[in-house]
Amino acid sequence: MITKKQLEAKLAELKSDYVRIQGDMDKLEYVRGRVSSAEEQLIRLEDEIKEINKKLDDIR
């Protein structure tokens, strides 16, 4: 079974990825690049973050 500490570590990792991709997306928009794949990644990360938060709520 996954521990609370493992979930919290995964959550921190996902949030870090989210911020990085969001920054990349801002740069792509600035140079009129394609942002659709970055948007898809952000949506996926949001879903994962929600899932981990739910698991953490269940543990508490």
C-alpha cells in the first residue's frame, strides 16, 4: 500500500512538473508555437493531482 509520505512526494513532483510546463507554454505562446500538447499535459497533471489529493483525504 502506498503511504501518505509517498503520496505527498508524488504530489510535490506533479506540482513542480505543472509549473514547469506552464512556463514552457507561456514561452511557446510568446513565440507563437504550438501549445496544444502542453495544454494536454497540464490537463493530465491536473487530473493526477486531483486523484492524489483525494487519496490523501481518504488517509486523513
